[in-house]
Amino acid sequence: MNEIKGQRLHVLLGASQVRRRLKGLGFGVRKVEAAGRGEAIIVHTATGQHLRELRSIFQDVLAPEKPQPSSPLPREASAGMQTPNDLRSLCVFCGSSTGTDPAFRQAAESLGAALVRRDITLVYGGGNIGLMGVIADRVMEEGGRAIGVIPRQLQEKELAHHGITDLRVVGSMHERKALMAELAEGFVALPGGYGTIEEFSETLTWSQLGLHAKPMGLLNVSGYFDHFLRFLDRAVEVELLRPEHRQLVLESDDVDELLTRMLRWQAPCLAKWIDSDEI
């Protein structure tokens, strides 16, 4: 391959996987920087046509091209700027039951409708039951987009939602969480049980470790998450959780207020402990 100048690409999601796929296609790839909203890499291509082909292949993970400013801001200046998040997709963790409180179903429907109004794609666990089915149904009824990710074992039990925009079947629960995290630009938990709190907490831990810098929120319907929030506050009090890590969790009982706060949220400057390919 004849190398010419390196082409700079900004990868929003799954940068390490993108680098491996590019190398497998025979392209020279070099990581140049990592940031909260993605990673910049240099790809050595033979022609401009190759670059266009790359953008076509990886259009789901590459950021749109932006003109480079002639005089970029110093790192110190740009780090303190309040920039809104670009929430084009939102992962929702929620129960496979609807619960006894009618407010839970109403919240799922309201969140689904709000996502469509804001042109945000729903990413969720792919089920057709419980609050998962409620929010997916509402998104599709309103003309929105829903991507479901479900393990093969659950699909075989006929729990998959086949009326959504895109249903992706994976091999395990671990693959499910990893793919949902790649597809989403933010995360919200609705009321749910063990699975909901485990998925939210693991994704929250990834943020704590510096693996992503995406907003995370709890839709605290009828005070459902009050005890969980008190648990986090108690962990800070006894110095088992740092205050800056407690700030990673946004909370509201109002759908639009929570989404607005997530859009305005600015990730704190946290040390990156490990890379995504080390987990």
C-alpha cells in the first residue's frame, strides 16, 4: 500500500473496535488522542476514494466532518467551556414488568413520546414485555426509531419485539450491555428490578473509570429511586464514593426536565483508569 498523507477521523463510539476493523482491512491506523465525546485517529489511505468508502462503512460510529478552526483554543480554555451534548440516541434501562404503580407505565409512555419529539433514537433491551415493551410501542406509534438488543436465549423464548426499527440478537447478556453502550449517547433508568439497577450501575462504573463521558439519568417516578440516591449520598458521607463521582448521576421525576439536564450536562474532568479494550 502506498501511504500518502494521514486522514484524520473522529470516532464517536467503539473506537478500539474501529481501529481493529480498519487494520483488518489493511489500513494503517494510529490513535492520536482520546476525548470524552470520542477519539481521534489517523488513517493512512491511498486515495480520497478510500476515505469515502471508509466513511460509508463506518458511518454509524464516525462523527460528521467539521472544519478545523485556524486558531484552536488552548486546552485549558476549551476544557472549561459548557457545550451541550448531542443526544441522538438514548439507552433506556427498565423493567420487564410494568409494576403496580400506574405512574411507571405513564412515565415509560411519556419518555417514548419525548424521544420522538426530540428526534432521539431509543436503544433498549429489545423486549416486548413490561416497561420495555411499553416504551418501544410508544416510540413506534409516534413514528420514531427504536433499536433493541436482546440475547439469543431470550429471543428463543419469544420475548423479542419484532415491531421495532432494528432488532439485534447477541450471544450473551455481556454482549448486550456492551452493544447498547456503543449505540447510545446517554443512559436513563426507569423503574425496574435487579437487571435495571445492575445495567445502570455497571454503565455508571464505566463512566467512573473514564471509559465514557455520556450523561446518565434516573427518571425518579413516584420516588422509586429515592433509596438508591440516599445510598449514593451515604457512600459519599463515609468516603466510599467521591463527590465528583456522585455528580455523574442526574435525577428528576419529570421527563423533559431530565432530558434537558442531560443535554446541558458537562462531564467532570476525571482520570481515565483503564481503556475499553482492557475490560
